[in-house]
Amino acid sequence: MAIRIPADITDAFSHLMMVGLASILEDDDSGRHCMIRWVDFRHAELTISDDLDMEAVSVIVSNHAERWSSMKALQSRGDYTVSGARDAGKSSSMHATMSPRLSALGVPGGWEKLSQDREAAIDDLRTWGDYRYFGALGQPSYWSGERSKKLWSDAGASRWEMVTRNQGQEFVQGRLLPLAQKVAERSVQAVQDGLMGKDIVDEAGKNSATSRTATGLHAPSKTDNARAWCALMGVSAFPTWVCTSAGNDDRDPSTALFQLKGPIRFAVLPITDKPWTVAKYRSVVRSSALAEFGIQQKTTTTDMTTISSAADWLREKGVCACVLFNQFVSDNASAPERWLEPGEIIPL
């Protein structure tokens, strides 16, 4: 069955929402396959191999949020600075074990306890989708830094994790867990109305016009929580890989979201009007061709031969255009806020 869902092709949130929804459905049943494509600028289409209707889709999304809201990966937390805090005469603070960015870990025993707790949370994961998600999200880096200087623990986190680091905010404890809980509390009909754009309810963001529920996938705004849950699950399609050359205030490379030298920060996502499996989408977004095409579009020293080669490969895979999303970064030096601005469509 093909289901058309309201989506904005120039909104990165919509892209991740669709791939996240399809990923949730496939993770629910290993025999199920989902196909996604863009119908027009305002609608995406989801084709499901076992002909689920929208009510059944909404039940699966609801159950997924409920399962995640109680699993150890979201519930686990610890005081990973306890030794240093006590030595300094300060009160300790609790951190979510699976948050990819944690500060003040360079104290005796902090890394060891974090590693043990992460292993226990990972052992508790149940599906391939669970593993794929936390693998893509990244982890505090113990491998980045310079001699005689403290580690750059943020370097191992996915660039798609854009929670502003002020007042101790962190992604899992402050954004992912509350969102899972709010979606799990909804009726199936309320989940369906949210997914289909009939009713925008932002419980986690208190229905504020400047809600941060979208977590950088678009500018602050009231965002439906069921759609946001799917969008944040879409991060699973964008792996992060370890790079020992990451610099200070930098992160390891993440698929399709780049920070080049200077103020060049952007994401590049493919558009297809032909049905793609989620597996094909993942293979295209992590391809060197998509990265090369996006980077060449954003740099001044354009090599048309490279662009042509990358574009040829993308066209062969069924990409009819790419969308480039500039990343806004606020001027707060200590805790900059980031989000992806409306995208520019580049036809191939």
C-alpha cells in the first residue's frame, strides 16, 4: 500500500522523518520492506510490502516509542565525574549514559564507569535498528586530542545531534527520552493525526512557537512530536565514523552533514521520484559521490569534472536532484545553537 504523507522537500526534518518512519516499520518486522520517494514538493510517499494502512503504521510508531521510553539505553545514567566532583568539594551531576556528548569526563574512574555502563546499555538493545541508531549517534571520544591537553570528548558525536550545550543540556536525557515518553502517552489516533499533519501537537516543547523539539533539523518552531520521533530516528541512516585527526571544537565525520574550513557548514540530501528501499537510501547518503557533489557545490574552486563524475553516479542510482541545507550557527561562543535552514534544490 502506498501512503502519501505531507512533507516539505526543502525541509531537512521532512527528509529524516520519512526515512525514520520507514526504518521504524522495517525494524518492527524483519520480513517487511518499505519504499520511499518524493511525489512533489509537498508530499512524500511510503510503500509498504505488507500493505499496512495508516492506523497500523501508527500503532507500530506508538509501540516503538513506548519500548524505547523504557529501555536501558534511554533510562541509564551515571555520575561519571564523581571522583573529581568530590575531590573538588562540588556536588555531583548525573549524565545520560548514551548521550554522545558528555563533558568533564577526564577524571579518575569516569571513563571506566562510562564504558561499563555503555556496554551494559548496548547489551540490552534488541533490534538491528537499535544498534544502527546508537552506532550512528556516536559516543564521547577517548581518541581525540593533543599531548598534554585534555581530550576533545565531543569529537566522537554525530553532527546530526545538534542539542545546544547550555545549562547541562544533553541529547538523550533532555530530548530523546522526553520525546519517546510523550509519543508513548498518545492515543493511536493522535499519533496518526500527527504523522499525517492533521494536528500539530508539541507536548515535549509545550506547544511553543520557538520549541526546540526538531533538534536542529529545522529552525525552532512548534513541531508535532510523532513526526519528530520519526525524524530523530532518521539519524540512524547517517553513520558517524572515527577520525583521529578531528580538531578542537570539531567532530568526527558524519554522513551528509559537513563542516569545512571557514564558515561552510551544510547538509546534502538526495531526491528521488522513484521508490527506494531504506537500504538503498542509506547507501546513497553515505556515498562519496553525494559528498563530492555537495562539497563541490559549496566551494569556490569548482572542478566541473569531479561534479560531472559524481552527478553521473547519482543519476545512475536514480537521484534526480539534491537539496543543500546551510547550517545556521548562532554567535554564542560558549554554547552556539545550530539548525538547518530551508534547502536549495540543485537539479542533476
